[in-house]
Amino acid sequence: MAKIQKMNKLERIWCIFILDESGSMFIRKQDTITAFNTILQEQRKYNDIDATLIKFSDYVKIPEMTSLNNLNDLSNSNYSPAGNTALYKAIYDGITSIENELRLTKTNIYPKDVLFFIFSDGEENASGPEYPKSKIQEKIKEMETKYDWKFQFNGMELGYQEGINLGIKNTINTQSMEDYRGAVSYSITKSRGN
């Protein structure tokens, strides 16, 4: 496998949002939509972020990267919490997808920072045996060490312990979706150097 090029760093940030869409999120659906859309509105004015939004429940769908300005807001029609929590699959597949996309780029450009923002309110219960916790832990550590990727886990209720168990140093016990918005916005601002 070709190595990811870290030459010619762009002054752009790549934010990967891994967002729980399992059934337990239904009670905070509107708060999630509001908080996520506020993050988008706050950050779009800088025009320096590329983004990928990975929503997960029983399934994990990974879209291609786009400019944050082109990322669709969440709405009642595109955010529908239901099902179980394939958290480990979402994290692992998200990391490998982004890693592959950076390897396949035809130029030697690389984002200034790659930031993963993971949010879940529940425990892993749907990824399957091919996604053991140890595999996820190793992949996160590899990306932090090799490429200086940054991971932030915002966990609500049982989700907080998942971030701790995965060894994500920046695990935040989130009490509300407004806490999530504030923590994400703070980390992006810090990466930007403002």
C-alpha cells in the first residue's frame, strides 16, 4: 500500500463527523439537528474545512469528502434515528476510508489537520466479530502516531465509557447536544490557530 503523502500541506482542515443515528438518539433528534447545523453555520464562514459526515446505526454509510459549504444540513428527512449501534464499524471503516482517499489523491497535498469527531450516546452492539475493540484501538493509535490525526469522542450516557474504553485521550462526557457543539467548535478553532 502506498504511504500517505504529507508534503505540501494545505491550510485546510478535514473534519470527519461520525454521528450516532441509532434508536436511542430519537429522543434527542431535534437537539442533534440543531447542534450539528449550528456547527456548520459557525464554521462555513471560514471556508477552510473539507468534511465527511458518517451516520451510523445498524448500517454505516461513508460518503465522499466535500467542502463544508457543500455538506447538507441535517433535517428530519436525512437524520432518522433507528436501530442498533455499529459504533466500532463506523470508526474503523471511517478511518480506513479517509486513509485510502488520502493515499489515492493524485497530488501531493495533505490537509493541515485531520480531525475525527465521534458522537454516541450508547454502547457498541452491532458491528460484529470482525470489529473487536482491540482492532479499533490499534487503528486509532496508528493514525495518531503516524499522521498526527486527532480524535475527539463526545459521549453521552453509556457512550462516554466507550470513548474511554477505546483509549481516545480526548473523550468528553457530554451532557447535552449544546456541549457537543461547543466542544467541536472549540477543537476546530484550536486547529485553525484562532
